[in-house]
Amino acid sequence: MSKEKHNAFCNWHKDWHSCDCGAFDYPPNEKLEKALAEMREFQEQAETAYENDADKFWNSLSKEDQLKCFYSVCKRIHEGDIAKRGTYRYVLYDVFGFGPEAYTVGMNCGYMAIHNGLFPDEESK
């Protein structure tokens, strides 16, 4: 169903993933639901493993190296988000020099929330 055919109060207009108008309701598919549950569990395990590995890495650093990492990350966030008011992707890809693999990592560690919270009433360029 197209966006134009949805009720004006449907969450589609805010986020199509949250559509509650019933247009995307289908009969239950047990195989699909089981596969999606397995994928969610795998994703959660992978995210937990990554977080544990990152914490282990952090804890293996000396306080001096932790401070250098803190400085380096904050400097880049300031450059991309404050000085240039760049988009989330701009900061990840152009300021930090990462590729698409950093997108979800940035979401999972809370960076996207930080980025979006800096200028909540204004879109980044």
C-alpha cells in the first residue's frame, strides 16, 4: 500500500517500520517467525560479543592510551558534529574514515543518539 493511501494518523507517516494501520498484516507464518527469531538472537549475541571485545580492549590499555583514545574520538566528534554539523554518515565516513561497517557499531554504542541529540530541532547538513 502506498503512503498516500494510509490513514493520516498511521505511524507510516513517521516511520514505515512502525506502521499500525493493518495494511501490512499478513497471516502468521511460523517458519518466517522462527527464522526471524533466530536471526534476532544471532544478532544480539554478535552485538554482545562485540561489546565485550571492545570493553576487553579498552581495559587492556594503559590509562595514558585510554586518554589518547578519548581525546582522538572526542576531537573527531567535535569536528564532524559541532564544527561542521555533518550528518551521521559524514562523521563516520569522512571524519573518522570508516566504511559502512561502522554504521551499526555507532548505533549500538550510542553515538547515533549523541549525534541526533546535539541539534534536535535542526537537521544536519
